Amino acid sequence: MWEIFQFYKGMINMLKTIISYIPSWQVFVQTFIVFFIPYLMSKLFNWIQTSKEEWE
């Protein structure tokens, strides 16, 4: 019985260690701002340029 308790205690410590490496939500928001918003702006301007060429 004691060995099972020690095993689960080790598993919980391992999960705590893994979870500690996951960044907080602020990092995900910053990543969204840095990468996704410029991508959307690029697609928007590309769409504007394409529609402008179709009107000409």
C-alpha cells in the first residue's frame, strides 16, 4: 500500500513540474498580438489589393 502512495506522490510531483513550464495566459495573449494580428492585417491588405485590381 505504501508503494502505491509513493508512486502517486511521485506522479503528482512530476505533473506539477510539467505544469510549471506552461506559461501563463498573458504569454498566449502576447503571442496572439505579435503573430496573429499582423497575419490578419496582411490578409486584409492582400484582399483589398485583389479587389482593387478586379475593379480596374
